[in-house]
Amino acid sequence: MSEEIQAPEFAAPLKTWSLAKGGRRKPTEYDIVSRNLHNHMNDQEQPFHFPNIPMSDWYIKNRNNSPLKHSDWDSFTDPDKIVYRTYNILQDGQETYINSLFDQMNERGHDEMLSAEHAKVLVRLYTPARYAYHTLQLSSAYLQQMAPSSTITNCATYQTADELRVLTHTAYRTKELSNTFPGLGLGENEREIWENDAAWQGMRELMENALVAWDWAETFVVLNLLAKPAIEESIQVQFANYAKDSNDTLLGLLSQSQYNDSLRHRKWATALVKMVVEVDGNKEYIQSIVTKWMPLVNKAIETYCNEIPDAPDAASDAKEAVRDFLTTLNLQA
């Protein structure tokens, strides 16, 4: 007697994406395009599925074996839930605003109304800032590559793009100012000033050290909790205040737009810190990094802010702003 042939059983079709099948709600656009995208996190001992290759060794040492630990890095969520589509919408609007500022100020003859004395200060303390912003861009790009979850990587990616944005604005203003103030070295001497002028040496020392802090968690803490706030509070707040007092309305408004991006970066950094400090030992590790790096942070603020004309409180105000930010994270400066 022949055996009865059984019809094959087919799995019932999923009602949602497989990665979200255990959830109790419909995944959002953010969930679908942001979570669980790092396949090199699947095997902690062999991140890229090839043993004993330098790239795998690097990730094992500087990410997988980082002192900062968490059992589910993919549970991190960007507070703003930004995706590539919405990021472009957001920043397209910001660039439209910035371009309109440039156009309106040109029509008013803004730069021609600036004093020659102020222009010389811009040469020394503003146009070389594109080098500082480039170091922030490089550090953000490294964080993007080394982060242990795609949701963290995405935040760092948009941050990297924002640093390029502010760098580009600075370069654009450098060229505009050179048209109005020829002979001051605008667009020509910024690298020499960045490398040699006393005002920039604290920031340069801070960022040159930050760029070789290879552990991903140390990079995150140094960059997002310390160096970025220090540089932003010094240039985008304290120097911008001086510029507004010097009739440089354009730089004041431009700095405010850039500072809005900076606050958004602090927002996601705050959310990540609040998530990781729930794990025993993580807060102590983060605090140890803050304590180690604060002397360089304070030096960076002081060497720059003390050179801002007619701003005796600039350094103390910038340092207080950084301390206040750390206090919101229950960290000691």
C-alpha cells in the first residue's frame, strides 16, 4: 500500500517586516529604515565574517570590547526620529533661509557697513573656524563608522552633514568678505592662523587628541559632550555676541541657525547617555572620560574666548554653558 503523500506546509505570510514581527504596534517609517541595520554586529568575534583581518580586529578592539556596555544597542531611538527623507526636508528649509540671508544682506550692502577693525578680528577669529568645524566633521564621521547600532550611526551621519554645512557657510562668508576687504589675507592665511595663532591652539590641541581617541565610546563622549559644546559655545555664541555688538547682523543670524543644529545634536547625545547610564558601571566610565578631558576643554575655551574683543566674561560664560550641559546629564565638569 503506497504511503499517503502529504501536501507541503507553507508558512503563513507575515503581516509586517520580519524584524518587527515581535512588536505590538505597526512599525513607523523611522523603525523600518533605521533599526537593526548593522549586520557586522551579528557576530561579535567576527564582525565582517572574515577572521584575522585588520578591519575586524579594529572593530573588535574599539567597539565590541569598549568599556561602555549595553545588551541592546538597537533600542536607542533618536528623540527627533529623523530619517534621510525628513533630514533633507529640514535642512533644505534651513538652507533656503540662509541663502535668503546672504541675498538680503548683499542687497543692503551689509559688508560695506562693517568697520575695518571688525574685519581684522574676523580674519583672526572667524574665518579660520572652518578648520575647527572640519575636525568636528571628521570626528563625527568616525563615530558614524564605529557606532554599535544603526540608530546611533544615523544620528552621527546627520551630524557629520551638519558640520559640513557650517564649514561651507564659513568658507562662503570668507570669500564674500575677501571681496569687500582685499589685502587682509581672507581666503589665504586661515591655515597659518589655525596652526600658529595663540587663539586657536587650545581648540587645535583638543581636536587633534580627540581625533585619535579610537574607542567609539570615548569618541562619543569627547566629541558630543565636551569638544562640540566647547567650540560651539565659544564661536556660535560668544563670538556671535561680539559680532552682533559690532553691527555684524549677518554673522549673528547665521550663528543662530548653526546653533540650532548644535542643540539638536546635544538632544540625541543626551538620549544616548540616559540610556547607557542605566547599566552598572557606564556612568562611572563616562565620568572618567569627562574628568580626563576637562583640562583640554577649558584650555580650548579660554585661549579662544580670551581673545574676543570687549568680552571679558566670554570664557567664563562658555565654560558655564558646558558645565550646565554636563549637569543635565548628572555629570561633573
